[in-house]
Amino acid sequence: MLSYAFRRLLSTIPVLWIAVTACFFVLRLAPGGPFDGERSLPPAILQNLAAHYNLDKPLIQQYLYYVGDLLRGDLGPSFSSEDFNVAQQIMIGLPYTFTLGMTAFALAIIIGVAVGCLGALYQNKMPDYVLGAMILVGVVFPNFLIAPILQLVFGIQLAWLPVGGWGDGSLKYLVLPVVVMALPHAGRISRITRGSMIEVMNQNFIRTAKAKGIGPRLTVMRHALKPAMMPVVSYLGPAASYLLTGSLVVESIFGLPGIGRYFINAALNRDYGMVLGTVIFYMVLIVFLNLIVDIAYAWLDPKVRNR
Amino acid sequence: MILNPAKRELLAAELLEAEGLSPEGRSLTKDAMRRLCRNKAAVVSIVVLALLILAAVVGPYFIPHNYEDPDWAAFRAPPSWEDGHYFGTDPNGRDLLARVLYGTRVSLAVAFVATLVSVVIGVLYGAISGYFGGRLDSIMMRFVDIMYALPYILFVILLMVIFGRNVYLLFAAIGALEWLTMARIVRGQTLSLKHREFVEAARASGQKPLKIITKHIIPNLVGPVVIFAALTVPEIIATESFLSYLGFGVQEPLTSLGTLIAEGTDAMESMPWLLAFPAVFLVSLLLSLLFIGDGLRDAFDPKDR
């Protein structure tokens, strides 16, 4: 188990290296430099700026500098904010994004697994139709469409919940953004759960459990749930990455001060340093989330470990 | 035993006629089409999609306003029958119906071109990887695994930031990043196809590998490729509107459904029609494409039934 985890950890290194390299060179291909403002600067100042940020060195040397800084956790300067570098800006936004993402992730898993199991156990009955409707809504209504509708209904018409903002960080500010983020994934997770649960329930060991007479609840909880969760676990890696892209929109719509909003603003203002730093940060995050999911999967299914 | 072939055919035809069947037999495609036509949701969706495409392509010629010129007499006008602004106008006095139709056209165009790009890359990549196998296969598939692990929408945003907001780039960027699943599916199919007799025969007759791939393998992949492409289209439309919503899509005065929804969201309290109409179009587009994709999958692959 430990050796599997170690091998898996090693295999993320080339992934990250390729990603960072690709991002760096794509960025350097960009037409125009970071200091091509509306007001052109005198060449002497430009030269000083370039020297300060190592932009006058050969490309390969710049690349080595960048990777070196990256290994020390320095994501480089932001070209639009004077007071904070990229890493500091990310650290400011991270707690908000993290709270939001983790709550949405947990909610999506709980709702998805519960509804999926009910759908599988009551095939073609009421819970199954609820499931179908939920999947459809999650897939067909993009989050940037659900969000304003919920804002209009719960925030403005009923005035139950705040329309946006973080406020004091209490639960009522979290409800709408978390629901918007979780809904599509709850739908997908429930579809996966339903499929694999139906498959598992038709297997011999479930028939044995039923024949033992332990009752439907114990059969599901003790015997069917764990094998049925395998495909769900393998979906969680991609789900984390989708959730992250979803947070871009949700943070912008609800005006939450997370990384996503910084990223969108930086991208719209062409703050290359910030965009690159955030993309790299996101990638590291996602690669590691995938790593955790893979290890969890190996823990659940011993067959995977020895491959 | 009947040795005379003419007699045998006659007998076969008679037998078929007695059973009330046509002598042509039922091909896989015909069978699938019959199943598709029995699927009510899919049939309705095909009609809806056809209407939407028709409206997007020829609709703009039949309405009194165009999508970019403001009507100086009607700013922020709610929908009405009298002045010809059936969907109302936006804050700049532009006719919403014309803009929605135009946005649908852009969304459809992006979807179809990007799907085409992803199909071409995915099929070639997957077929080459699967056919040659061995070390090349494991390197190529490892690359796909790496790409899978990365949040591709961030790459699209990165590309849009660096190279400017350009529709053609948008097509290419989405298509070029959406081919991964297609490559995996095609590779799996190729692996099972390449040991079949007709491929062996082609190899024995001395054909070059690339010719075998294009002439013998790819034509046999049409079914799964069509199904998956149909499921890719709504995903790309959703991605495009997502990017447009964030402001990385097409630029003014061009528009797309995502851009219109973003504009409508800003004014949803005072001018709800600005959000409602583009939303209805986007949702019915996605819904019908989804049902068609599901219907095709069920029709070609009746395993689940």
C-alpha cells in the first residue's frame, strides 16, 4: 500500500513538470510584454524593469529561474498589484475558495450517494424520477443560469438569504453558492451511484445476504455500499477539477473574495504573472487531489495496488 | 439439398415473403434508426433542434431588425407585438430576438466546428495509438492521462488571455482540448478491431499501416464516434457559453448565448426578458442535444435495455 502511494507520488512529478513548462513557454510566446501599458515608458526604465524581473536574460535562464522560484513556493510577481505577489494573493483568496469548495464537495457526495442509492433501490418509482429530474437540471442548466435564478427567488423575492458577498462568513452566506456548485455534481454522482448500485444488487453475494435474512437495510449498508462506491470514488478526481472551474463562475456571480475571482480579474486585465501563477497553483492542487483519490481507490480495491 | 443457386434464391425469397419480411434483411444502421424513431424524447428533440437551427440560420432574414444596430426609438423596451421587438430590446436599443438568433448561430457554429476538430484529432490519435500498440501506445496514452489530470478550461482561458479573444481560436482551443475521451474510446475499439480477419487480410496484401487505419479501421468506428460526438456537442455549447459568460468568448457586437445570459443577469430585476429568452434558447438547445445523444447511444448500443 505504502509503496503504491509512493510510486503514484513519483509519477506526478513528470506531470507537473510538463504542465509548468508548457505554461511557461506559452506565456512567453505571448505578443507584447507585461509593461506595454497605455502610456509607453522610457526605454531606460523599461530596461531597468526588465533587469529587475530577469526578463533580459536568455529564455532558458529565465525558465530555470522560474522553476527554481517555484520550488521555493514563489510564484513570481503580479504585474498589476504592487503590494502583493502572486503567492500572497492566492493565500488571501485560498481560505474562501477552500471553504466553499470543500462544503460543496461534501454536499454533492452526500446528496448524490443518497439519491443514487434510493433511485437504485426503488427503480422506476418516485425517488427514481426525482433522481432523473435532478440529473437533468444539473446537466442542462449551467451554473451561471441556476445562480441568478436562485438569487432572484431566494435572495430578492423571498429575501431569505443574502444575494451575495461573504459577510461575516456565517452559514447563510454560504448556502446559495454551495448549492449552485454542488447541484451538477450531485446529479452526476447520483447517476453513477445508481448504475453501480443496480449492478451490485444483482450479484450473488447480495442474494446470499438477502437469503440470510438480515433485512434490506443491513444488506445495503454492510454489503452493497462499499463495492457500489468504487466508480463514485474514481469520479471524485475529475469532480474536484470541475468543481474548481465551477468556483470561477460562482465566486464572480456571488462576489466572493476567493481565488477564482482574482483569476478572472487577472485574466481580463492580462496580468500574465497572476494568471500563470494561479493556473500552476490550480494544477498542483488538482494533481494532488487526483493522487489522494487514486490512493483511496487503491485502499478500497486491492487489485489496483499490484498493477 | 438444393444445388441450383437460382432455385435456392427463389425459395429463400418465397420463404421470406411467407413470413412477411422484405428480402433485403435488416442492417445494423436501419435497426438503430428504427429504435431511434421509437424513442419519443429523441424524436421531439430532433424536431426542436431542427427548428432551432432553422431559426438561427434563416430567421434573421425574416425579422425587421438586425442584431447590431440600435433602434433609437426603443431602449430597454419590453417584449411587444406592435413595434416588432418581439423579445424586447437591450439597454443599447438592439433587438433581442435578432441577438438571440445570432447568438444561437454562433453557439451552434462553435459547437459543430469544435466537435469536428475534436473528432478528427481524437479519431486519428486513438486509432494510431491503438493500431501500433506497444511502447508508442503507452506513451500516447500516458500523455492523454496527463492531459486528463489538468483543468483544461484554465488552459483555454490562458490561451484566450494571451492570444486575444478570437472566435477561430475559441473553436480550435475548445476542440483541441475536448478530444481526450474520444481518443480513449477510439483506441479501445481499435484494439479489438486490429485482430480481425479483414485487417489481417489487408496487412497480408501489403498495405501500409496508415492506409489500413484510414481505409479499414476508421470506417468501422463510425457508430461509437457518432454517438460520442453527439454527446460532445452539448458539452461544447455549455463550455462556450461558460467562457463567454466570463468574458472570454466572442467580442462585441458579435454575441453568443453565454454573453447574452451574462448581460441579462446584470439586469435581471429591471429587464427580466433579457435573461429569460437567451436562457430558454440555451436550455432547449442543450436539452434536445442531450436527448438526441442519449437516444443515439441507446439505439446503437442496446446493451442497457
